[in-house]
Amino acid sequence: MPTEFHIGIDDTDSESGGCTTYTGAVLYQELYDIGIRPSDYPWLVRLNPNIPWKTRGNGAISIHLIIDEDQIETVQHLAVRITKETAHLSDKRADPAVVFLRGPVPMILQEYSLSALHNVLSIDQARSVARKASVETHLLKGSRGLIGSLASIGAGLDSVAHTFEIIAYRTRENLGTSRRVNSESIKVMDSKQGSGTFHNLDPESGRILVCPHGPDPVLLGIRGLTPQGVQDAFNRVQINETVERIMIFKTNQGTDAHLTQHRKVIELARYQSAVVTGRVDTVPKIVRGGHVIFQLSDETGSLSCAAYAPTRSLKAAARDLLPGDRARVYGGIRRYRNGKPTLNLEKIDLLSLVENVNKENPICNLCGSRCESMGRGQGLRCKKCGLHNETGTTIRIVTPRSLQLATYTAVVSARRHLSRPGNTVR
């Protein structure tokens, strides 16, 4: 009788080469070649983007099948062999793992996958979850890849928000060379596809975003809302080198899946993804490099919020905040300053804005010069002619705010893989 069977793979890549999605694409297509049809597209699951030891996008792969019991051993041997053949084992940072689960995905694995979007998980936690969920594990070197491979199976992309990405891979002889993709064709594709695809290029600078720049085998990747949409977009792109293979992935990219955990300041920990609601406490400071820092507090404490120069529109919004504004901030905890956590901003929701009020001394009615205060309760005196107005007071000047009650995000080129598409207000 057919049974559910799930494969999770992670950490076959490194900074010097390799790609976990490539491992998944090869395995998926070889399963087809031997007559085994997966029950869904392969899943590309992005995890907490704030993990400092990740390579590039912190993504893991899972493949889901409904197969006969007598096919399981064949699938396992194939998955382990292809993971070994495609893993970048020579690099000390690559730590490949492939895991197998028979039957429906248990709740403990679903909860583990959700936690992997927001927190730092230990290898001991991964081992415990694997044991409790009856997951069979194969570690090719160390154990680091166990975390992502487990989380990729539990991601639930068949029932939660998801998008799609079509990825084209390079031939071996072209690895490490400049990618030969026509930039103008990408711009045309982007204009033709509308909102059906996203993050193809930065509309402000024109920078092309679908092509990576490293030595990995990805030639280009186009993200969108439907499989047909990314396929149509790919067909519009002019590619001037041989493509080894193409694969469409179901993915949590573009969903803000990592920005759903609302936390109090006192609960924050290093490398978490978090959402915090509070009050702006300080006038934002522009620091060296053009970055903007301000303090935000809730009833449990305060944190620093950093909008970095490359985010451009987000940095501009942060710069115009005033003490007393209320905001919901989204991002990752990456460092501490003066004992306080610092949240690297990805997005700001402005909930309320204070008036921008300045007080000025009035103009003298007699000579038109500026008056000055004589001291508390003593009125005003003209600096030029000396006219004394015993009842005079300062004038309250309200300057319109440049900000709106809206969501401000980073420019497209500074967004995470997981960031939801959509233009910032600015």
C-alpha cells in the first residue's frame, strides 16, 4: 500500500561553490527518470536569515512522495548517492545531511520548522526532534546540516503561504565565469510580467537581481506567484550560454514568513527574527557610513533599531522619526550595543505620529526684528528697538510631517529572500 515518504537535504553548498537547490533538482529529475513521481514540486525552504554561519540564503530542500514500501530503499540509496556527488565536501563549512521520514509529517516537526524561521536551533535540539519524529538521518560529515534538512520537511508549504521560483543551472565548464544572460531581456520580462513575478531588478538603480554573482551553479532564478508565471517569465529571457537543467520550486520566499514572531524587548536574543511594537525614544542619529540609529521601547525595556544605508528608502523613513512616534519594527537581532539588543531593520509600520512642534519668539510689531524672552513670566523684549511686551509669549509652529501612517520597507536590492514583495511608500 502506498505511503507518504519525505526527503530533506541541507548544507551541500559553501561560499566557494555548490548549491543545495542543485542537489534537490538533480535528485528530483533522477527520481522521474526511474519512474517515481514526487507528489509536489520540490520545496525550497528559507530559514532564519540572521544565522551568522549560513551560506548565502540559508535554504534547505525537501522532496515529498507517495510510494510503495518496496520503492523506499531505492529512493534512499539514490538520495544519499546524489547528495554525496553534488555536495561541496572539500569545503570545511559544508556539512551535508539527508534525512528520511515515513508517513505523515508529525506536529513536532512542523513546530520545529516554524521555530527555525525565527530562532537559533542547536544540533542537540535537532537530534532530539529527529528521534522523537522517527526520522532516519544520514550525515556526510558533521551534524550542522541536520537542522535545515529536518526543518525543510516540516515547512508545510502545501497548506501555508508560498510562492514559486524557476532556477536554471549552469554547465560545469561555465562555473566561475561571468553569467551570460541578456540584461535588457530581463528588464523587458519584468515589465511584461507585472506583479506575477517579483524582485527581478531594483527599479531605482536598474540593478539585475535574478542572477547571482558567486561560483555556485545557479545561472538565474525568477520568483513569482504561480508555476506558469515563472515559466512564462523564464521563456522571455535571452540566455547566451548552455543551460544544464531547469527546475521549478515551491518556496516560502516572498512571504515574510520569518517576520511573524511578535516579541517584547525583554524576550529578545541574538540572531532572532523578531517583530517589536513600541515608542520611539530618541531623535534618530546618522552615524558613520550614513546608517540611521534610533531607540525604541516597550513596557519591558528598550532596544536600538538600525536602518543601514543600502536600504535607502527605509533609512530615509527612520531618519524622519520623532520621539513619541509609535511604530512596529521588523528585523533581526544581530548585535548588542551598550548592553542593549540592536535590531537590523527590514520594515517599519508607523502606527501613530506626534506633531512636529517648534516654538519661536514673535516679530516686533514696531520694527520687525525678532523679540527675545525676558525670563519666565516677564514677557518679551525687542532685540533692536527695546520695545517691551509684558504679556508676550512664544509662538507655536507646527511643521507638517513627511511620514505617513504606512509601511516602509527597504529598496528591493536590500531585501531578504523571504521578504514580501511590494513597494515602499518612498
